[in-house]
Amino acid sequence: MQAAYITETGGPEQIQVGELPNPKPGAGEVLVRVQAASVNPIDTYIRGGLVPMELPMPFVIGSDLAGEVIEVGEGVSGWTAGDRVWASNQGLLGRQGTSAERACVAADYLHAIPENVSAEDAAAVALVGITAHIGMVLRAKVQAGETVLVNGGAGGVGSMVVQIGKALDARVIATAGSDDRVAKAKKLGADEVIHYNTEDVTARVQALAPDGVNVLWETRREADFEWAVPLLAKRGRMVVMAGREARPVFPVGPFYVKDCELHGFAMFNYSAAEQRQCGEDLNRWLAEGKLRANIDRTLPLAEAAVAHRLQEENTIHGAGTLAGKIILKL
């Protein structure tokens, strides 16, 4: 099979695209013909060795996939050849990745692709959708009528937070850094969008939510708690999703006197069973048209290194040339 893989960690130039042996499903596994795989920041960290993990070499890169079941292993029930499926949480913790024509996935990590949803869209929603669901539903427990502020509402995870917020009947305020991204966040359903390069975000949020926001989702790698905490309502919740090396100042006093909560999490710390609710909700919202993929561009598997370089430039170096997911189409 054709696959994008590495034989040692390092920069995007370490990615090779070539033939690897076809995998065989073991007990509890399902063999999937991959039709689309998305690129995520975590994929670049693992490939670069920034997140030390056990990597079976040669190591196929990628966390997400969407495709069709080819074969099921011993003990698998509920899946048959021809089923359309998506999955995330691959390519880490000793598991091979997804940027290949075929991939073996533990059956517990598989979700059905709803009718009328493309493989590209399913792959694009996978990791970012589960991440947003964990933060919004399992951790912050967003309720109907609450106000959610998403700092960066047009990106991969941010666009999912906007849409999940609306699916939960919350009021959503988003920030974005260009006219195009402001328009995108509005199209995705945000009630209000603030252009953070031309507007005073603090003043606008305070005008829109005089009593504070109930949930503030920070997508940046370096959270500014001095900015965020004053914007939280009493018993407000803040969610951070990035910044492994970040060490920002934290205003303890202003935070605790309002009974606020801070939530940080890594998606891959949640088991497949814990993520089952995430997949079920995402599929329901996809089927109902309440959730749409945010795809910036689609590239062939042969350009996997180009895709990783672009993701890295935006995630780590803030290039601002990416507003959504990169999909590798097989």
C-alpha cells in the first residue's frame, strides 16, 4: 500500500511516501480502506519528536481517517465489509497512523459516517470535533442560554466550538483575525464576531456580555489569563487546549472570588469508551446539518510533507495562512 511515513523523528522533510506492507487486522481490529485523512497539530508534534511517544518504525503519520471497512478481525461485531466509518486517536501511544491506503483500527475507536456526509468532511471533523465536544460538553457542561466566547472561532477546533455551542442552544461570540475569517465564523453560526486586529476585543465583549461570559474557550498556545479572567461571569468556566511549554501569569485572586473553573485536557487521555458520546453527538449534528466541516484545503497523499510544513508554520509560527483543516485525499 502507499503510505506517508517516517523512519526517524524530525522535520517535515523526514516524511516519505512509498510502499509499505498491507496491514492485517488482529483480534478486535478492523481493516479500513482509507479515503481521507486530516492533518492536526498533534501529528506535527509526534512526527517532530516534540511529544515523546512509542513509535513503531516505519511509522505511518496521522490521527484521523475516514473510509470503508474491508475486513474485520476476530471478535469484532457491529462492523461489516462496506461500512463507511471514521476514526481518530490513531498514530499515537504505540498505534500506527492513518495517512495510508489501509489502516487497522481497534473497533472501539470507529464511528459510522452518517448518510450524505463525505469522507473528507468526516475526517475533517474527527479530532477537532471530539476535542471541542470534550471541552464543551464533558468538561464545561455548556447549557442552553449561556454565553460562550471562542477566542479564534474560524480555525480547526474553534470552528467546531462555535457550531457545538449553537447546537447546544448557547449564544456564541467569536474572535477572528481577518475579514475572511470573520465572515467564516459568522457563516458557521456565531452570533457575534469580533475582528481582533481592528477592534477592541475587551470593550466589545464587555458591551455584548456586561455580566461576563459563562464559558471562554482559548485556542491560542499562550493563554492570557490577565485578559480572560475579568471577562468571565460568576461561576464562569475557561477552557485551554494548547500550550505545552506555556507558563503564563495566573491571577488567582480575581479568579477564585468569582467561583470560576479552569479546564485543560488532552483528547488522547480519554478512552474510546469515554469518547463514544462525543462521536454519537457529532454524528447526530452532522446528520441534522448543525455541524459542518471546516476544510481549508485538500492535498494528495504525495504532498503529506507539504501539508505538515503548512500546519507547523501556522500552529507553531503563527503564519496565519491556514483557516481550517488540511485533508489528505487517497
